Amino acid sequence: MAVRASRALISFESRGRAVRAYLYTPGVAPNGDGIVMLHGGTGFEMNSILFDAHAIQLASRGYWVILPAYFDADTPAQGRRLVNARAWRQAALDAAGQLAGKPGVSPGRVALWGYSRGAGVALNAATAAESPVRSAVLVAGGGSTDETLTGRDLSFLLMHARRDEAVPVRATLELAEDLRRAGATVEVQGLDFDGHQYDLSTWCAVMGGTRAFLEGGPTRAAS
């Protein structure tokens, strides 16, 4: 669709550190939703190029979107995985806070969206006890949670390719079951693709599924 959005490089503070981010502002009436897009393991510079066109399209449909450089909150380092995870989780939550105050964003309608490593960050942030987030989209993600989510009205959409050399399908399906046991509502959508690095048509399917999930429509869920 025609571009009706703008992009700006901003920064916000998280745990006393400056975190860069691209903020995408809708040029049409906001639809009430905000999306925090969390990049994969190759980092902000590489993934901001990958996701830019999709973020622009989302913003052109009325979404506020922020793509934070969450590695800025704590540089990845061997032996510091727990420290990294806490810092990245907080950066994601602080990015959500940035969107929550934007004009036209409805309370409780800021979602976390993450790909690969970003899916793990989104999972940790969404399931944190202090998280205000009610929905999250995890693309090519695995892992587990030990949080109790019953009563929190938390919903997830998990997407996976048929074959993924980095995150096996079973890891995504096991995470879905773990989240259900914890008390969350979970949908799983299979993608018509083999591999971890998606092509353009697959990314379009991911974004279409994301919109359908957030807008309450069918996501063509499959396992």
C-alpha cells in the first residue's frame, strides 16, 4: 500500500543506558495498537534494514512501531547471558513504554514482536511479572517459561517454518505447550518455507499473520 508513515531515529533510556531505536509514526489515523519489533541475533544495523519496509507498511496501516537496538542495553558477552537477558528484557519493556504514551495508542494494546533471538527477548519481557504487555508474536522462537500466567489474559502467536536449521520446529511447539500450561492463550502458525532466513513472500505472510492476530482475525493457525 502507499506509504503513509514516517521514520525517525530516536533514543530512550533503559537502566541508565541510551538505547537507539527507529520510531515509525503513522500518517493515518492510529488504529490503537503499538508494536515493539525486536531484532534477531545479527543485531540492529542488519535487521533494521530487513524490517524497515515492513515497519513502514505497518505504520501506514495505523500502527505505531518501534524497533529498538536492545543490544545497546547490554553488549552480548560470553558468560553474561543472564545479565544480557535481564537488560534486553528491560529495554523491550521500556520500548513498550515509549509507545504506550503515543497519541492514539490504547491502554494495553502495545504488543511485543520478536524474531529469532528477539523472540526470546519478547518471551522474557511478555512473561515478566511486571510486564503490562498482553500479547506477543514470536517468530522462529523457542525456549520456556517458569512464570505463572494464569489470570493475566496473555496471548501469543508463534510462527515457525517447516524446517529451521537454527530453531527446530519442535522447540517452537514445545514452547507453545509450555506457555499453555503456564496459563497463556497460544496460537501456532506454520509458514510455507524451509529455513531460518525467510524470503520476501514469507516475511509478507508473517506480517499478515501478525496483523490478523492483533486485530482479532483468523491467522490460519497450524502446527
